[in-house]
Amino acid sequence: MGSTTTSRRAFLGLAMGLPAGAALAAACGTAGPSGSGTGGGAGAKASYWYLTGQPQEGIRVDAVKRFNTANPNGQITATGFQNDAFKTKIKTAIGAGQAPTLIWGWGGGTLRSYVQAGQVDDLTSWFSENPAVKSRLLATSFAAATVDGKIYAMPCETVQPIVLFYNKKVFDSVGAKPPQSWGDLMALVSTFNAKGIAPFSLGGQSRWTNMMWLEFLFDRIGGPEVFQAVFEGEKNAWSNPAAITALTRAQDLVKANGFIKGFSSITADSNADQALLYTSKAAMMLHGTWSYGIQQNDGGDFVSSGSLGYLNFPPVEGGKGDPSNTVGNPAQYMSISSKASADEKKIAKQFFTAGVLTDEEVKQWIGTGGVPALQGADSQLASSKDADFLKFVYNTAGKAKTFAQSWDQALSPTAAEALLDNISKLFQLSISPQQFADAMNAVIGQ
């Protein structure tokens, strides 16, 4: 962050006329680790670090295999990392001057830090010279790829708003209905606890899962302006009365035993939080729309039987935020390392042109409940077996008055790490809302 800030429109991604996303993220340079079997052949090579976890991992690997088959003289090797490990690994590699050729990420504040350090190439002119590539993508998906008016990343993969999932079988078993307000939600906590069912699943050890609750509470109580002030570096922005109220509400939920016992030791990377929902040990779960594919893949007939419900986060009584607002990832992004060789950069750009958002990959993303970042993608959703969910995601993103980027991606890496650390403490009840605000005010602008 610092003195250079992004416009309100660029940060929020604002109301997306269409959802964003399908394709693959990518890749990397000579100093990265050797590949895991998807490379091969003669000629130059670039490597690609991707996030593990099915079904998304399979789509990423398949995209590399297709590209390598079609380009024997310009190969990509691939290595997978779990979410948290990836964030640490990529930051370390870039800091050591050993960045991958193609740097996968979520755009926003992390991308800005790469730009300020001169670690990624300016792609503005390349997109101007390749209008067919840019015109296929949703215009709104470029907001988090843009820093000071220049494009430094290519949008890819899927639009991923955060939604409230619930287990219909569990709700039916206690005669409950999905929450339409924060008051309803707190009442359901008592209802499910009385029946020995955890109200909410939460992989709290991963920290960013806790963050999703604050993102919505800040928005629903104070509107998007509250976090926007933080993003713009406004002094003491975390002490906004609406922020303190939101932090208090989060701790109210913890104190009411709203989350599964031992949530602070459960990881999201293991998908243990997902399993708690589809095995009926928890009634609800706040998570990204990628959860749908995981539950479909791992949950037996849970999804196919119609047992999975979903809705946008409910309004908070008396709050200022528009109920249509959402948060999450407007897309995923790929940048090219400025330290990569000319041959590696050539492969990366060839991948942008011919390896990302291919027809085969788009079908795979839609097949796993993903909404691709293509203009007119809605025409491909109706024939999917998951049409109802895909339309819900499409409408959630497309009709949102504000689509705010995930905080840990919107902020600088330094501020994001402090944020996640203090969120963990907040949910463990080891600090008060005011102590949280004081700690975060200290890193505003860093």
C-alpha cells in the first residue's frame, strides 16, 4: 500500500457484470524446483507451481499436459503446493531472485508489491498487441491485475465469491430454515448446539478461513467503505465503530460455540472442514465457491442428491451494507517474472495465448462447478449438471453492488500477515476487538 493506492473501482472489482474465471494458473523459471512429471521434451523449459487439491489440481495439470503435447520445443514443468505452503514458497522465491517464470496469484496488494520491487513484467503493451486474448476475458476481471493503470497479470481460472453453504439434511432433521439475517444465524447456533450438531464448520488453523467472517461482517455492518479506508491507508481506519462492532460480533459467535470444537486445529488444506459439512457433523460453512467441487468430488452423493444448500451471507440488522454485496476472488492471475530468460518469457506468453482458457479447460471448470472468466460464459452454464449452482454463482457475482477482493490479497504481504495473525488471536479470544484494531492500525500503510 503506502502512498500509492488503487482507485475504489480497481480495489473493489465492484459490481461484476459477469463472473470471472476459468483457466489455469501458471508457471515458473529456471531457479524454481524441478517438475513433477508434466514436463519433458526438447527445447526451452519453464516451470509452473500450482495449488494442490482436487478437482482443481487435475484441471491445472491437464492444461499443462495439453500445452506440452502441442509445444514440444517450449515445455512447462509443474510442481504442486498446498495453499499456505504455496504463499510462503512463492514469496521466498521472489525475494531471493529465484521467481518462477509464470507467477500465479490473486492479484491485488501482493501483485502491487511485486510491481514495486520490479519483479514482474508490464503486460499492457502485450495485451494491446493481442486484443483477441484480452477480449475473451471479462473486462471487470482486470481490476486486480492492474497497478497504477498498467496491467501486470492475466486473469485466469474461476470467479470465486464466498458463500454460506448448509447441509439440507441436517436442517430438515431439526426443522430449521436457512438464516435470512444475523439474528436468525445466532438463533440457529443455539438450535444446533442443543441437538449436538456443530453450527459451523471452520478450518481455523488456516487463518484465512476466519477472515471470511470478518469480511462479511465489516461489509454488512458498515458497508464496503470501512475496509476501503484501511486499503487506502487512512490513519486508525481499523478503529471505525462499525469495525469494532463487527469484531465484537465475530467473538460473540465464537463465545456462543458457533464453530466446531477444536476449530483452531483444523486445516482447510486437508479439506477436513468440508468433510464436517457433508458428513453432517456441522450444519453450515462459510467458504469459497470452490468448495462445491470439493464436496462433489469427496462427498459421495451429498451434492448429487441435492443435500447441499447455498446462499449469500445474510444482512445484519441495522447494518449499512447492501445485502447483494459479496467478497472473494474476482479471478486468479498469472504474471511473468522480470528475472525470467527471453525463452522462458516466450513460453509464458505462448501459454497465455494457446494454453489458458482452452475449450477443454473451460469444460472442466464448469464440470467442477466453476464459472469461467469468459465473455458470454453464461451460455455454457445452462447445459451443465450443476446449472443451478453455476447460475447462483454467476448471479451472486454479477448482481453484487460491490465485489470486494479477499483482504489478504488486497493488502500488502506485510499487512496481510499481520492481519491473519491477529485474526487468529481474535478467534481464539486471546485479544479483544480494540486490541485487534490497535495492532492493525500499527501496520496501516506498510
